[in-house]
Amino acid sequence: MKFFPEKLNIPDKRMKPFIDPGEIWELIRGTPADKASVKAVIAKALDKNRLTLKETAILVNATDKDLIEEIKEGARELKERVYGNRIVLFAPLYVGNRCSNDCRYCGFRVTNRNALRKTLSDKEIVTEVEALEDNGQKRLILVYGEHPEYSPEYIAHTVDLVYGVKKGAGEIRRVNINAAPFDIDGFRTIGKAGIGTYQIFQETYHPDAYREYHLSGRKSDYEWRLTALDRAQEAGIDDVGIGALFGLYDWRFEVLGLVRHTNHLEACYNIGPHTISFPRIKDAAALDIDGRYMVSDEEFTRLVAILRLAVPYTGLILTAREDSDVRREVLKFGVSQIDGGTKIEIGSYSDIKNEQQNLNKEQFKIADERSLAEVIDELLSTGYLPSFCTSCYRMGRTGEHFMEFSVPGFIKRFCTPNAIMTLAEYICDYAGPGLAEKGWKAIDKEMEKLDPQVAEKTRERVELIKGGERDLYF
């Protein structure tokens, strides 16, 4: 959908700052969270309606234990209604850690003289992708430091390179990007490479806090980063991801900042973010923050549940920054995507000798070091359906088209059969006997939940997969 404000006689708010700290704090401080209002907000969310800032503030301000439990239960129920028990799996691939910014929470910061700087060569990228494919990965997010070396042309080149790697039954079907903001022409260059989601985290939505943590480099420009995904939209990249780094500022403010960002994108482009991420501060080389805004496990669980209710159709990403216990708990309340088998040291997927994490070669320390097979095993054991599905992106169901399919509740209808087929591929190509047995039982169970006609078509395709065919989807 194109936006022509001059024809509608309304202000053009694209690519302009949209965060008003005073407005957000006024909502936090002035919005009561009584039992009736909390219940009303949860009921609205369960009808699959996105919440306003004020309604989100009501949930943020709920501190009564019983009300917090109601929020969690509401999030659990909403996730089931929209997404079912499906969990999408992916892996990050760090291409390079050169960086020209000085951010006080990041191991890549330019002032970290102990950092071991490395950019993967083309040959090394291929080797890393082959190692990821050997483990069964189908979805990657490529991560780059912010440095002139990582230009739009270079990023587009690495995307093409990754898509071209085929090893055995392995292939990467979706390449997402986590990289610096660019101008419209730069985003256009990257978009032509056929990327999936372009992900940029604001880190903190509070302007003063932002300036406190970002000491130099292009990233120190708050407004340039805040409006980055507007430029991506203008360039034709309609599948974007937002996020905040929790622990830099008050978590309540950041939750409302994420919702405000969602509102802005929908108001200007009729397309909300495809995903929201909510990483917490973790140990990193040269980490320099005082910790006064660190988020507890209890607060973290609450904020995930609140986000699920606030944005019913937006994917929520939980990363291996969190340990397995926290991930196990938070999965219940709204998360739809996680990484598995994650390694963030440059070149570590193919380097089997590198068994110890080295903070001087990483952006931060991860907490969940389990293999992809171990993550899948636990998901199956706890009733989830692991998925490597990429069909929406490849069928053109992105951006506004994605909203057309997702808002009426089609995600569950499309994604469960596709998840079943990608799990069947994983079982046939990569699973050991025990995991395979558990996987086939899960598939049989999921088949029983499907509409009979959809189930029949899915069974037919699973049999084709068992016979050697690959990449079948609805």
C-alpha cells in the first residue's frame, strides 16, 4: 500500500521521530491498573486486537500477583489461538565484527582494543553455511558489525553467497539480516538480494539514555536509527523486525516504546513489524554499564507476556542469550521463534576445536549452548512443534500481504502443515533414531488436529518427503 499524505491532506509522519518520552512516562505514571481494567484489556487482546499505548500501560502497571498471573494466562491462550504450538527455529551467523561505533554494552565497540577482529572470507562463509546445513538449519540471520566494510553491496553479495550453498539435502531457504541502518538506496540494494526480514534494534527508545550508551560513531545518532525501518519500507523492504535491549533503561518504558514503534509503522505503511526481539544485557568484553536497569527473570517473563497481548500477530523472538530454564519458562507466554545450536564466535560453526567461548571474539556471552538436536528434542518432549517453515516469504506473504493472511487467523492453518513437512525433512535427513521416533509421534498427533482435507494433503506430502522429495509447502 502506497502512502500519499498530500492527497489525504494529513501530515506526512514518515521518517520523522515518533517517540515522545513525556507521553510514555505520563501513561506509565498516570494509568491505574485495577482488576476490571486489566481484565478488559486482556479480553480485547484475546479477540486478536492490537492494544493501544494506554492499554499496554495498564498491563505494565499491574503488580498484583493474581493480575500478573491473569496476564500470563491470557498471553498463553492468545499464543495458542494465533500460533498453535509451533516454534520456528533459526540460527545466527556472524559474518564480521568490525565496528566503528562505541556502544558501552557491546563487545564489538571500537574502543575494545582486545577484540579479535575478523570478517569471514567468501570461502569461510561457505564453510560455515555447510556446517549449519549439516545440522539441519534452514533459516539464518546474518549479523554484521557497523563498519564501512559492510556496505549494502557487500551484504547483498553475502546473501547471494549463502543462498547458493547446497550440501547434500541441505540448503538455506531464508536469510534474514541484522546490520546497520542505511539510506533508501542502500536498503534497496540489499532488498534486491531476496532477503527475508531486515532487523534493526533501537536498543533503548529513551533519547537521553540512548546518548548515554552510544558514545561515538553513526549509531550515536538516535533519530537516524529510529527512522531506519521507515527508509527500509520506502526502499521496498516490507518485512522488518524491531527490538530493544532490556537492561539499558526502565523495562516499562521500553515495552511502550516497542508498541509505539509498531503503531508508527502500521500508521505510515499499513504494515507492522514482522518480529519483535527483547534481548537482555549479558556479559560482554568491555561492558561498561552500572546495572541499575537490569531486568529480573520475573520481570522478563511479564514483559514477554505483555508484548504477546499487545501485538497478537507479531512474531516474538527469544534468543540463546537466555539460559535453557528461562527459555523453557518464557516459551509458554508468547514466543514464536527461537535459535538453536547457536554459536556467535566468528567462524565457530565449522571450527570443532573451538570449544571455549572467547569474549574477545564475540559480541556478548550466550547462555544456551545446546545443539539444534537437543533443542528440538526438548521442544518435542514439551508438546511444541518445531518448524523450519519459510513458505510465507517464498509465497509472497510478507508485509501487507502477510497481514492479510495473518490477521484473520490463517497463520495456524498455513503454518501447522508446513511445520509438519519441515519437521519431516529434518527427521529424514538429520535426526538420530530416538529423536526420529519422537518426531514421527509428534507429527501423527498434529495430523489429528488438522482439518481432514488439509490433513490428507499433508500426509500425501509427508510420504513424498519420505520418498526423497524436498521443499514442499502450502
